[in-house]
Amino acid sequence: MNRRIFIAGMLLMCTLVFLHAHGGMIHVMGTVTAMTDNSVTVETSDKKTVEVQLTETTTFLNGSKPGTRKEMKVGDRVVIHAVKVKDALQAHEVHFSQAAPASSH
């Protein structure tokens, strides 16, 4: 019994450390399928569609360099760090890069 309590406590601590290390952010990874001035829609690797709101404080990274929302295009690969506000995701940071060109083989 004591061993189970110890293991459960350790798992809880590991989970809390993981969440703290990521600042409680939700990660959305995939391909941009649609964009508006206020949101980006992403198709994830498991074929789910996720819409993330963009705000005035959202920052953008194009590869490893600072970027802008206007540089991001449909088809780009993205990793979005977002927070849940009410029923919506709001982007804190958007990392994007152009999708690799298709092979001509």
C-alpha cells in the first residue's frame, strides 16, 4: 500500500514538473490549412483540425529567426504554444517554417 502511494506521488510530481516546464502551454503541431487575420487553422498529424486564435501579443518565429504573421502561409509546418481561454486556444508563440518541397523522384 505504501509503495502504491509513493509511486502515485512520484507520478503526480513528474506531471507537475512537466507542466511547469512548459508553462502550462498546449502544443499544437501540424500543417497550416487556413488563416485569417485573427486565427490559424492547423491539421495535426492525427488528421484533427485545430483553430488557434492570434492576439496582439502573439509572437512568431520563422525557423529560428523572428517572423511575422504575414510571412506564414497555408502549407507551412507549425508548432504553436497556446493557452486555453474559455473554450478557445490563444497562441502565445507560433514557430513556423515552409514545408519541404516534394521530391521529384
